[in-house]
Amino acid sequence: MSLGLPERRSDERFATMLEGWIRDTESKARIGCSVRDLSQSGVRLVISGSADIPVEFVLEIPGAGATAMTQLVWTDGTHYGARFTS
């Protein structure tokens, strides 16, 4: 019996400890982030300190050789959930 919230994700997620960059598509400004959960359809990012995260951005994960267009879905001010759009 599960007492937690029901799982709403359509893809299995995997815990990670990767470092990445959020790059604004308009200003090209970059914000450092930690990639904590990763799935085929999205990601959970952690940012230390306050940051103005754009709704649409490029996520760069150099350690995995990955780059993806991404759209912000939710935030609690420290953790950011986003879905991949490309």
C-alpha cells in the first residue's frame, strides 16, 4: 500500500548528480544548475540562490554531452521541473 502521492509522470525517472547550465534563448545568459532527476520527457533541476529562470530555455549537460530545448513546468523557488520540447 502506497501512502504517497500518485505518480503522474509518463516516463520513469532516474536520480542523477550531474551539473548543467540553463541558457536563456534570448539573452544567452547562463545559470548553473544541478540535474537531480532525469527522464526521457523531463528533468528536475536544483539552483542554489535566487534566479530568474526563463519559461523556455536550453538545458546543457556537459558531462552527458547533452543539449535540449526545455520548458519550465513548475518551481518551488529552489527546485525546477521542466519538460523537454525537442
